Amino acid sequence: MSSFSCSWKSLKTFRFYDEDSPQKSLSKQSVPPRHVKLRVATCNRALNGKGSAAYDKYDSWQLPKDGIKHLRQEVRAGNPRVELGASTNPNAGRGVFVTEPVKEGQLLTTYCGTRLTLESSGGNVSDELGDHDFGTGSTTLRGKVNPVGKDGLAQIINDQGAILMSNTGRLKQAKECYVQDIAGRCNVALIPRRNEVYALAIRDLAEGEELFWSYGANWWLSRMYKEHYLAALFCTEWASVANDPEPAQAEFMHRLKCVQEVEQVSQLLINEERAAVRVTGVSRPEDVSDGFEQGLVVKGLYDVVNGLWTPQAPTSSIAGNVR
């Protein structure tokens, strides 16, 4: 397959997985109406005039040694506080539920997986990330997909929302819905300590409530980015051998526009998402990605087709809903 000098490795910001994965994929239908109207603007107002460090709730979570020891004992006893069940998110497969009322700040379960290091992964842990993996600097926990008995269940916790391929053409609205729902739906934080990861309730939970985390809006966009990029490369090969190259060229242009939309939307609502995670304590604000570099992949794809045909120049904005 054709390639260009700027490798995909240098473009990757988040982890990827197949859209058909039963564990982490949500509904492929249109973004549903949102019943929780907790606007991120509320989070922004909560920060006005107050030092942001004092309101980074994630850093306030306590993991006392006796609490961690007790949690490990509970996990070995079969995770009495949490259990697996059918997720309440459409097409999300399994989910993790609490089996008793839980107080804010209470430890719930551990992240069960195989520890990968720079040495064991050939020097680049990020390239080894999979569906249920959690990166902690130079170490990554490869989540156990089919936990049994005494295994922790944090690696099965679903995202509170999703941005899917079916949202192409209206990714800005999908990202807005995702960011707005962080405050209303997320109820657990995943906290790494000494190469282990612990799930902690960020608010009071009722018995039977499903646990939701936030992977990040751009985590979802990153998998679209890769899929559109690879599909565009395939189109160049298709056009080079087809008797009638026009269908391949048309599909190439479609994928190119999709790549542009993803790039543009990835850089929107960054401050709003950081405000939401800061106030809720689901993760650190600095964990929210800045988005993808504008035009880098588009230029590379144009370099690939030079000499094959002359594609139409890309527009500055793919859809009116992007800006």
C-alpha cells in the first residue's frame, strides 16, 4: 500500500479499537436526545474567581493504605461491591454495577491486567494499547477482557457516551453532547498508584447503578481519524488498478473530507471538556487532548495521489456545523 513520510505513529494521540468491539462500542444510531441538561457552562461559572488548583477535584481523592489493603482483600473475595451485567448503554456489551449503596470517595475495584513496560513492548508502550488498556506513563496495564472470580473489574467500565462513525458530518454536535454529559453521567474515577489502577466513586451511588468513566471525546475521534486515513490510502491503490478509477477517486475525496472534519472538531470544546472533568473529578484537566494537528494528514494524502490523478483542493471547512 502507498505511504507517505509522516508515519501514523507520530499522529496517534489516543488508543484505537474496532468499532464492532462488543465491550466498548455503543449504539451506531444517531446521537440520542440528551435528558441530562447539565451544561458545561455551569462548570465554567463554578471556576470563575477561584484558583483552578483548588477545584481540580481529581487530585483531592484519597487512597489510604488501609483502604487499598481492604479493597485488595475484597477483590480476592470476589468483588462484593461490584458485578458484571448487561450495560444500560445500547450495544455496549457488559457493564460494571455496584451491588450496594456507595459513598463518594469509596474505593470500588481494581484494574486487572498484565503490566507492559517499555522493554516488554519493544520500546513504545503506546503502540501496544488495546481495547481495555490503561496507560500510566512508561507502564501500561493490558486489561483482562474476560475477568473471573477474584479479578478486578475496572477495565470493563464503559464510557458515559460515544462519538461514532455514524456521526460523520455532524461531529461537532456529537462532541457537544459528549462533553455536556460528562458532569451528569460520569460517576467513577480511575486512579493510578504505583503501577496499579483503582476505581473510586466520585459521587454517592445507589445500589444497582452502572459505573461510567470518560475516555475523552478525542479518544473516540482518534479511531475515526485512523479509519478514514487507512480507507483513503486504500482508495489510492484501488484507483491505480481499477479500469474505472472514478469511484475510487470519489471515495478518496469523501474520506479526505472526513479526515478534515475530524481534525477540525478535535480542536473544539477543549476548555469546556477540561472544565467538566476538573469539577467532577473524573480525571485531570491535562488528560484532555489538545486535538490533532490541522492539515498534516490531509497534506500527506495529497502527496500520495500526486502523479495518479489531480484531486480537488480541500476546503477550509468541511461542513457548516464544524465552526
